[in-house]
Amino acid sequence: MSEIILEAKHINKYFHDPVTVKVLSDITFTINKGEFVSVTGKSGCGKSTLLYILSTMDTDYEGELLIDNESMIKKKEKQLASIRNEKIGFVFQFHYLLNEFNVLRNVMLPALKLNKLSAEQVEHKAMEHLTMLGIQGLALKKTNQVSGGEKQRVAIARAFIMNTDLLLMDEPFSALDAFAREEAQELFISMWNQYKATTVFVTHSIEEAIYMGKKIVIMSQKPGMIVKIIDNSLFNTENLRENEEFFKLSSYIRCIIKKGWKI
């Protein structure tokens, strides 16, 4: 039986500036340990808002969020911060690397902060991740000396080094050109196949959602609702982008998003 790591129950979210607008409506779903879930839908449908709620960074919502069967409603702010640090990793659209440090130090910092390993162990682990991503030669370079695609690889290495229970990603490859984006996707999947981190990946790209998600969550226009969840049998398929079924599934999801209601 699969172990549920995250459960969202009837989550509603409102923005109140300058008028009250409902952003998310009755979001209910579960994520099992080791799953790779992609979330897609039109821009403005609430994908990133949902991700911030799942991260516990946003606690102003109706409904209930459970992580490892613990309700986040009952947690105080200090405890939530601890949960974020130890259980949840977040990769943003922007890499948020520190220019005053080199690439290696940027990757090491989250793990050093947790104080679970010695500095030597963290450095060894960081170099392993950089090597897997093909950027070990950049380890001693300052982050303002590397390209945008390389910075996103650094951000991926930094996310994996924390060995969190849940990894959340908010359109991390959206700023890359088409070739760099595909390369980043392939590298990330390669790393994911080694660590099997439970991952939620938000993207507005249907093709990316198919490539990156074993389970695909499709959201409607605002207020964002889950209109369909697809078990993606194409996930981890070799030469996926050349597969005829890839194009069929892309077309099917595009139709669902355009309609915005259950099919």
C-alpha cells in the first residue's frame, strides 16, 4: 500500500486586494511517497499559489493540509518554519543563488544549515551532485560567472542535497531557451531516478507537464479547480518527445484546459 506524504482537503484561497477574489476552489488530492506530480493549466489559474500553500509558506486559506498525516492548521509559525527546513525543498522560477559565494558553497549551504552532516561530508555530496549534472568544473566559480542554464543546474543540485521528503518546483526552467530547457528536464529526471524524491512540479507548458509528471494534475481557469488527474503511462519513456502517444496526450490535455471543465 502506498504511503501518503501529502493530503490537501477542500482548500479554498482568496486574495483581498483591493477586492475579494477567489483564487483556488475546493482543491482536494493526495500525493504518495516517491510520486512525481506535474501541475499544469493556463497562466493565472493558481498553480503557484497552490504550491506556496503546499510549502506551508502560505497559511492563509480555508481547508486542511496534512504532511505526513500532521495537520498544518495546528502548527505554529515557528514549527512550520522547521517543517519547511527539514521536510520541504523549494526550487523557484529564479535560482536565488548568492553571488558572494562560489557554486560549490551555494549547493552546500542548505545542508550545512541543517547540521546533520559534517562540512566534509556535505562537500563530498555537493560535488557528487554537481558531477551528475555535468557542472563539476564550475564548482569554484562565482555564480555570476556562469550561464542561466548552469545556474538552474546549481539550483537543482542545491535542492537535492537537502534530501527533503517533498520537493516543490515552480516553473524552474521557464526562463531557459528551448534546448537548454529540454536538457535541464532530462538532467533533472536523471537525478530524480536515483533519489526518487517526492516532487510537485508546476508548469504552464503541457509538453513539460507530460515529460516531467508521472501524475498530471490539470487546473481550470480562476478560481483554480482540479478538473482532471491523469496517470501518465509515458513518464520515463525513452525518446518520449518522438513518441506518437506524446503528441496525442498533449492534444488531449490542451482540449481539457481550453474547456476548463471535467471530461
